[in-house]
Amino acid sequence: MAQIVGKGNRRASGKKGRAERPAAERIRGVNLSGWFIPEPWVTPSLFSATGALNEAELQAALGCAAYTERVRQHYETFITEDDFRRMSSIGLNSVRVPVPWWAFGSQGDCGTRIPVIDYIDRAMEWGEKYGMSVLLNLATVPGSQGDSNDSPTTPESTAEWHSSTNGRSVALDVLERLAERYGSADSLFGIELLDSPIVRHRTGLFTVTEGIPAHYLRNFYRDAYALVHTHMPESKAVVFSASGHPDMWSHFMRGDEYRNVYMDIHLYHYRDDTAQDITSPRGISSAVMRNKRMIEEAKRAGFPVIVGEWSGAAVMAGASVTPEGRAAYERVFVANQLATFDAVDGWYFQTWKTEKRIPAWDARAALGTLERAMLS
């Protein structure tokens, strides 16, 4: 497959009225979640018999030596060249790689964190070999940025990065180092500056939510843009998260100095207040219309838009739905969502692989059976 994104043959200026990216150039990708930031739902075997629910708890449960050995083996085997070959063979052309802030290694209570940079090198090489571009996504920062995809009651909703004494400088440093190392690589599509941080926003005249202050995020994004573009050409994309509120960014980065800036929106339909049962035609149509509204709102902000995360997961209220029936509903749901993405510059399914091959989340199951033409 020929390389079709990340080559710099088009410039996205971030101004209103920009022409749509031709269908042949649109990103059709997957996330590589769980590779460098272990997650129990992706690789439960890593966490088995430990009681741990995240990477920090796993480290504490295993102890330094056992943790290091287990994670190093995981890095080596979870994603390989064969995965890139298989992704390309089903019509995918890009990967979004979540990168931790310790990508280049760091010192901590458990000695030195294992650097992942050698494995990112492999991803870049495999991407070039198989015609797949790579979006590097800074997915963790010291103090936590939270996760705007999660419920406000979950631990993942904690966002204290902006209060950390060195969190901002650490994030900027790793972004600059990533740009310096990969900025001229043919396979690089771009760098995403943060992954779905929770942003503080107003819900009433005197009420604001918890999260990172909007002005803090805006200033960080501007500074990060300037840093990464000292090491990579304007043809490479700089991506920022809408944090679930694309309307907040309509007057952001409007100057002529900002080039190739993309907005990332995430579209999930399985656990928030507006999610509906997809076993009914009304539920499917409601989810499809919600996708369209969110995409339209994002495009009104004036940026080219990508859907950085989406899945086949949805509410199925019927107790009588069999596993086979569930899989069938999810396939229909995936196909209907794909039809809404014609209006964006690309998408990344969440995720490429899970150990249990979860149908709604594992692209091998969710996308592998679709007609190749549906992915275009």
C-alpha cells in the first residue's frame, strides 16, 4: 500500500473553509492502546493475581525486578511487525500510539522506568515499511491530566497535572524530544500534545467543573506547538484534544503562524447519560445523529477534525441478547458509525488488539470482517 498520509502534500491551515481531505487520503487507523501504558482490559494476563488496576499498582504489587521483567517482555511481544502487516492488509493506513511521559526513561521509587523509545523506533520503521503513518500521542503526564472520556466519579477523572511543580516542563520536554527524534520521519503523521485531558468548564452562572483551567491548556498547547515545530516541518500535524467540548476552541490558534493544526474528538456511546439501547432502530439512529452533531460542532471551530477514539461498544438493555446477537448488533453499529466519518479527515478505532479479542473494542474482530471498501 502506498503511503497516503503524513507526506506533506496538503497543508491544513486551521482556517474556516478549508477543503475536505479527499477520501483516498483520509486516515483509517487504530490505536495501539495497552502497549506502552499497560491496561487491564487490554492485557489482563499482565495484571493477573496481582489485584492491580493500573500500571502504578502493578509496579507496587510485583516489586521492581519482577515488574521490570514482565513489562519488558510485554513491550517485546504485544505489538510486532506482523501486526503492522496485518493492519495494512485489511486497509488501515495509520496508527495512533499512546506514549507515556517517561518515554525516554525516568528515575522513580522503583529505580529507572523502562524507556520505550526503542520500541517507538520500531513502530516508525514498520509504519514506513507497510505504508502506515504514525500519530504519537502524549497520553500521560505527571500529576494526571484526567480522562475526559471517563465518568467524573472514576479515579481516571483526577486532573492535577496543572498543580504539579514540574508537570508542565516534563510534558513539554518529552514532546520536544519526540519531535526532534521523529520530526523528519516519512512515517510521522504528527504529534498529539495531550490525550483527552479534562478541562474545567462552566455549567451555570456560578458553577464550574473540576479539571484543568482552559487558559492553562491553551497556553500549554501554544507553547508545545512552538517547541515541536522547531524540529519538524509544517507538513506534519499538531493535534490537540477537544476534551469533549469542541465549542470551547472556536477562536483558538487563529493566527497565520499556526499551520496543520488538527482537533481530535472522541466518540463513545456506551455509558454516559445520552447513550441508548442499540438493539432498537431508534438507538442506532440516535447514536449516528449524535456523531454527526459532534462532528459538525467540531468543524465549526474551524480546524480539520479527526476522531481519535471510537468503538463498537454500546448499551444493550435486552437481557435476551445472545453473545452471537451482541456481536451482530456491534457489527451493524460499527458500520453505521463509519458512515458518519466521511465528514472528518480520519479516524482511529479503539483499539487494534486485546488479549480476549473483545468484539466491540478489538479492531481485528470489529473491522476485520468488513468489506475493504467500507474502510475507505
